[in-house]
Amino acid sequence: MLEAESQNIEEILKQQIQAHNIKKICVSLSGGVDSIVLLYALNQRLGKGCSIRAIHINHNLVKDSQSWADFCKKTCDQIQIQIDIHSVKVNTTEGFGIEAAARKARYQKLRRSIQEGEWLMTAHHQDDQLETILLRMARGTGVEGLQGIQKQFNFGKGNILRPLLDVSKSEILGYAKEKQLDWVVDTSNQETYFDRNFLRMKVIPTLKERWPAFSSSVSRL
């Protein structure tokens, strides 16, 4: 089963690289399991003529921020992938929550860092899509909110692609286990004070218990 998941993820990436004729890839690397799997699987499936590098954004919000940056550099050094590490200041005085403010700062830096013709790949997956749609519904964003996370769009001098949007979290974890990968764990993801974490830990498990295919069904909306 794990081997099948591994082949599935790598084949999905290979197909999307070929479909978009991608020659330059930049992985947004947080150090968490999702982005580590994306980086590793891309590195396994890259053909000749396609380059890859990584970017890590240090938000400087928690005591582990520097250790996460160090981990990302060590990981990339081990597989001989260039990594650029950028430190940002998160402005929490503009009326955003801490998560939204961090995201804004991160994407501003990523936009400025993307090179001409480069494809920025992020590790958003099927479960992230479900969380996003439910969160937008709860906040009353209307029909547009039901569209969820965009898979591909122009970004800075290049493009963004989220190649794992049809891959479940369990598949990603299965891949990481099979390949014996290491990753960092953000303990703040366990704090249900944050709306997204509350959905992930309290609401979605109940929905999946009742309807096991709930994530994949919603992702097809």
C-alpha cells in the first residue's frame, strides 16, 4: 500500500511537470511533512533540463523558527538542492490575525523572489482544500469561497502550482514513512484557538467518520 502511494505521488508530479512544460521549479519549503515530501518526490522525478531550488521563509514568530530554517538548509544540503532562506517581519497591527499576517508576509517575499519563468510549488493538499472551503463557508464568503484554493495562477515573474491538491494527507504521511523522511513539527498546529486547527482537529474527523470520502468529494466541487 505504501509503495503504491509513493508511486502515485511521484507520477502525479511527473505528469504535471510535463503538462506545463516546466523547466524551473522553486519549492516553498517550511520543513513540515507536506513540503518535505513535495521536495523529495520532485527530486526523485525531475527529468533532464529541469532545475529545482527551495525557499524557506522564517517568520520569526516562535522560538523554534531558527531551528526550522537550519533543518531546511541541512535537508537541502543532503540532497544537493540550492536553498534560499529569507527572514520576514510579520505585521500584526494591520487588523489581520497572526496566521493571515504571516501568510501575507510570506507571499510578499515569495513574489519578490520568484525568477523569470519559474514555477513556485507549494504543498497544499486535499485536506487543506477541505479546511479552506469549510473555513470560508463559516465566514460567509459566498459562492466564490466554495472554489477553495487555486491550483495554478500567475505569480510575480512566474507561476504558482499546487500539484498535491488531489493528494490526501494520509498519502503524504504514507510516502514520508516509506521513504523514512524527517520533518519538523509545528506544535502551534495543535492549538484549537486557531479556526483552521479547530476544523482540522474537532470538525473534520467527525465528518470523515460519517462520510469517509468527504475530502475527495469536496475537492471536486
